Amino acid sequence: MKGDFNKIVNEKTPVLIDFFAEWCGPCKAQSPIIKELAEEVDGKVRVIKIDIDKNQAVAQRYNVKGVPTLVLFKEGKIVWRQSGVQSKLQLMDVIKQHT
């Protein structure tokens, strides 16, 4: 993972993290949704993808057991978390509630 994770999630801008794995089928389905979402919320929410195999310490710290797991941080606190594929509409609703 590039950058300092703690610094990123503690910023004023909310951060949506997509914990994924290269081998995960549902993650591959989630990926284009996340990409499209990131373009639409650019500036309002920072969207980051974290490969759990390459960043095991972060995945363990947040108890990520299944992928994809999406976590929304706001000023360092987890305000929403969900495992499994989420639609863009579901994610936009969550972002609207927390921005």
C-alpha cells in the first residue's frame, strides 16, 4: 500500500476502502463498480483499493475475513462496513449519509 494508511484514514475527507484479492471472483465484479464510483465522488470521498494478500497487517487489523469488504472511514473512525459485492446505488447512498 502506498502512503501512510493512518494518515489517509484520519483526513477530513471520508475514505472508502475496498479490501480485495486478485483471486476473488466477486472482487472482480466489484472492481468496475468501485472505479465508476471513484470517478463520480472524486473530491468528496477518497476511494482506495487494498489487496489483502499484499497488505496482510492492515487486513488483520480491521478483521477482514472475506473479500470484497468495503469500509468507509470518516476522520479515522469506521462509519460503515459491509462484505460482499455492493451496487453503485448502495454505495452512493452510504456516501450521501456520511458526507
